[in-house]
Amino acid sequence: MGDINHFEYGWITPALSYALSVLGSVLGLVCAGRIRTARTSGQRAWWGLLSAWALGGTAIWAMHFMAMLGFAVENTRIRYDVPLTVASTVIAVVAVGIGLAIVGTGRLNAVRLIAGGVFTGAGVAAMHYTGMAAMRLNGTLGYDTLRVALSVVIAVVAATVALWLAMTVRKGVAVFASALVMGIAVNGMHFTGMSALSVHRHDGANREVTGAGVSTLLVPIMLAVIFGVVGLLYALLAAPTDDDRAASAYLNERRVSEPAPPTPAPDPVGLRARSTLGQPGNPFPSRRDTPPR
């Protein structure tokens, strides 16, 4: 049995993982709020995709990988299978996206909320254990069944609460408070699942462990998180808000209600021009003013 350390670097990795989960939750909740105010199906799909990336990609998956940086097993290196790592990312984003589609289409009710929460929670748990299966080390992974079941229950409950918050919370303070709670739930699910893990080291000399190291994956993952967050912020800042729409509607209403400028009465052809001939200041004298030759 190998000795496991979940906090090899102390409080840094859990603090960063919690910060990522809160940041992703804030962005995801704000984007989900735009789903409710979107006027077209295309806009709803766009904001749903952004919310799924913020929640699934940043608040859940990036948090998972950051927490895994502090995971270590005595006397063995840890590597990661890249395709499985990428697959875990896709699972998280797709699961959250489908959950948002379930609760965001039509009127929100208990059936939709529970169905979306169960599907999303199962997807989050699948993401977690797919990410764990991507680890390569000199040993065999084992899991405690009871704790695994508990982590799945926490994932389902947390996903249900997150979807309900995404569809109901709108004010800034409430969004931030909800993100703090969601961060606790996501980290609680992760570390509960990690506590179910045991490693049985292989006997004899250390075998060669294949796969990508943490340092190899860290740079592209952090760049993806940074560019993703910047893109989400730009999309939120560039999109018109409810106040912008209200102001635009008010201005349009004012333009319609303002009276049109009076139009001049129709003038018979040449009548007005002929009437001004011979008047002072007119450079073209009339025929009566022209002296005979």
C-alpha cells in the first residue's frame, strides 16, 4: 500500500482550486442569467455554451486538475494520459451544457430541475473518475465503494443546486454568495472522491511510467483557463444588458412620438419664383422693369 499525500504543497493547491471554482461559478451564473433574457434561440444557445464552459471547464475541471497538483504517492512518479485528460474536460462541459438545456428550455419545475441535476451530477462524477483513471503511476488504483457513492451523491446535489441558482439568481451579491457555496460543494465532492482512493504499489523496482508530466500539462491548461476567462469577460462586457435594452427602447419611443417637422405647401410650378421677380434684392428683374430698347 502506497502512502498518499493530497496536500504535497500545503494550502496552496486547495486554495487555488477553490478560487478557480468560485471564479468559474461567478462567470457561469452570470452567463446563465443571460439565457433567461435572450430573445432568440441562437442567443440562448450561445449563452448556454459560455455558461457550460465556465461551469464545466473552469469551476469543475480546472479546479479538479489544480487540486490534483497536490496529489502525490510515495516512491512513484505520476504521469497523465493526455487523451483521457482531454476526454474528462469534454465530459464536464457537455454534462453541464445538457443540464442547462434541460432546465433552461420551458418553465422551470421540479421535474426538470431533478432531471438536469441527476444528469449533470452523474457527468461531473464521470469527469472526476475519468481524470483519476488518466493517472499513470507505479501501482494500481483502488476505491472504497461507500465513499465513491457518497461523492456521486454530493455531485448530484451540488449540480441540482447549481442549476437552480443558475436559473433563479440575478443580483450581483447573490451571484457571488452562490458562487462561494458552489465552490465549497465542488471541492467537497472532489476531496470526498479522492479520500476513496487507495494505491497498491507494484513490488520490485520502479517501473517506467509513461504519459505527460504535470509540468507538461500545466502550461497549456493554464493558458486555456486564462484565455477562456478573458473571452467570457469580453463576451459579457460586449453584450447589451437589460438597462441598455431599456434605454434603447426609450430612445426609439421618443423618436416615434416626436412630431414630424412641417412640410411646405405644394407650390405651383414657377409661381413662387415669378412672384419674387422684380422685388428688391432679386437680381433678376421682371419684364415690366426692363427699359424698352
